[in-house]
Amino acid sequence: MATEYGESYGFLDEGTRRHRLPAGLRAPFEARHWRELIYVVLSLPISILLFTYAVTMVSLGAGLLVTFLGVPVLAAALAGCRGFGALERVRARGLLDLEVADPEPLRMRKRGFMAWMGAVLKSGASWRSLLYAVVQLPWAVFSFAVAISFWAMGWTLLTYPLWFWLFPLYGGQGGIQLYGDETHRIYLDNPFEIGVTALVGLLFTLATPWIVRALTTVDRVMVHGLLGPSRLATRVVELESDRGVVFDTAAADLRRIERDLHDGAQARLVALAMDLGLAKEKLAEDPQAAARMVDEAHGEVKTALQELRDLARGIHPAVLTDRGLDAALSAVASRCTVPVEVQVDLAERPVPAIEGIAYFTVSELLQNISKHARATWAAVDVWRVENRLMLQVVDNGVGGADASAGSGLAGLTERLDAVDGILVVDSPVGGPTRITAELPWRAV
């Protein structure tokens, strides 16, 4: 409707009109095509420089290995390749819109030139940068030849009629004939040939952006695979981060348990000891008062026991250990403020660690429903898909849950990340809310 309104009154912006053209017709004139073409053109001189540097320095270093100078030369060669790699990442970011993280830094246990040389020679990123310097040259030659050939052929054939008009032939059957003082332009004898030539040029011109894009796709793969961080290094960083999250979560749980014991059961037990001491003193003087105090102390014991049971259930419920997820989640659902349907479809039990995380994930999600969702119905589904344990909690509440807002859902996301799990929140404002969690499956 807005587009039709703009058409009627003629104030559609230029970008809207331009993008009404099909992508195939827009491609030769888009900025992305020219950036990619510039990238391919620049790759040839840069790759020649990089290849020359890498081969010369490595050959020199290998030849000098019989002396003490070989190792420093090799280290300098690898360090230079790393520097070229940093420039290549900047070039790819600017011309190809390719974001590549820096590779893993050098790990030096000590300071000094010798430690630096050892770190450079041991670094996998250094050798990958050297490999990039070697393999980029033949690919740059090939991509340059293909891209420039298609681009030049396309625009030359497409503008074929323009060349006849700008540079006419004199004295021939076509072009310009001179009659006295007047110059007359006459039609060329074979317009069909010129039309076919221009059509072929148009096809080449329209195909060139996609060919260049295919060529730069290979460049993207090389830059990302050889000049970025290795998968192993990335995985190590993730595991270190996850380990920190696990430690922080464990420390927070310990503080919570300590606080609950100090403020709850411990305080009640201290009061109970004082009441029993007073009852003991009054036992001989006032047996009835002592009996009342003992009766009150009995009630305090029951309350303290219930708090200890709740605390133990929060650490690891006995029903989960004895009967598994189905019974444990049913017990949690029975304490929820809204009716909850629980369906657990598991042929076998996962390992206790995964089972415990699944239990506490569902338990916290149901607590959120009780406190915030204003729902009248909820459902919990648990099933297995190949090597993943799937959890899904659905409610018909008001929605608006957001894991990025620093709420309890953010803590759940971090806890699941620590074991390679995933939490997906689908909660539009107005509801319903559907939260899906994935955990790795490991059987007992």
C-alpha cells in the first residue's frame, strides 16, 4: 500500500526505484561488484610481493640453518607473513565485508628474543600465514586473468556500436562519407552484426559480477581458514570461558546454600536449643510451661526439617536420583502455581550431570512461569534426538521473556553453554512463550 501511494505521488526514493530492477541487472553497477573486482585486481601485485618475500626469506633461512643465523631468519620470515596476514584481513574486511578474528597470539613463557623466536616457530598461525603466502599467488593469477578477461570482453562488446560512432571509418562503405563541406553520417551496412555483438557483450557484462563473486568466495575461504584463528584454538578459548562460568556458578550455588543454612535452618536450630534450655530449667518449677515450650520446640523442629528438605531438593533431589527425570519433573510441576502437563519420552537415562542440568533448567523455567508469566496453563516436553537431549517448556502467559536482559534466563544460557548446550527463547509480547533447550546426550 505504501509503495502504491508513493508511486501515485511520485516520491519514491531513488534506492527504492533502483532496487526494483532484478538482481542480475543491478549487479554490474552495484558497489559490491566493484569492491570485489578491486580486491581481485589488487590481489595480483600483493600476492607477488608476499610470495617473493616468503619464498626468499624461507629459502634463506633454510640455507642458513647450518649456522646460528638460520633460525632467526626463519622466525623473521614467519613474523613477516603474520604481518602480511593482518593487512590481508584488513583488506578483506574493507572490500569483501569479511570479518575474521585475529589468530591466537604468541604464547611466550618468558621474555626475550629467544622466547619470541620459539613462540613464532611453534605458532600454528605463523605457518598458516606462510601457507597463505604460497598458495595465494597461483590463485591470484588465475582469478585476475578470469575476472579481467570477462570484464574487459563484456564492456568492449557491449559498447561496440559506440566505438563505431566515436571512431568512424573514412572512405569505406560504413562510417562517415565526406561530400563537399558537409559531413554526413550514414547507417552501417550490417546492423544485425553490431546488435548481436552488443547482446553478447551484455551477457558477458551481466555474468561478470557473479563470476567475480565466485572467485572472491575462494578468497574468503582462504582468508578465513588460513589467516583466522584455528578451530582448536577457538575451542580452547570457549572451554576456558565455559570453565570460568562453571566455577562462578558453583561458587554462587555454594554461597546460596550457605546463606540459606545461616538464615533458615541454622537460626531455627539455635532458637530451638535456647527454647529447650529454658524448658529444662522450668521443668521442675513449672511442668506445664515446660511442656508448652517443648511442644513449641517440636514445631520448630518440623519447620527446620522441612527447610532442610527444601534445601536438599535444591541441591539435588532424591527423587531424581532414584526415579529419573519423569518423576522428578512431575514433582516440580505439582508445585507450580498453574497446571502443568509433563511428557518425558526417554528410553534410557542420561548421565547424572546432564540429568541434573535438565532438571534444574525445567525447574527454574517453571518458577519463572509461577512468578512472572501470568499463565493459566503450561507444558513440559522432554525427548531425545540422536545425540541431543531436548527440553521444551511452553506457557500461555503474557510473553516478553528476554534472555539478553540479564534475567535468570541469562544465567540458564551460561549454564547450558558450559556443557555445549543451547537455550532458544521464543516469547513475543502477548505470548505464548516457548523456550527450547538442547543438551548433549551421554548415556549412563
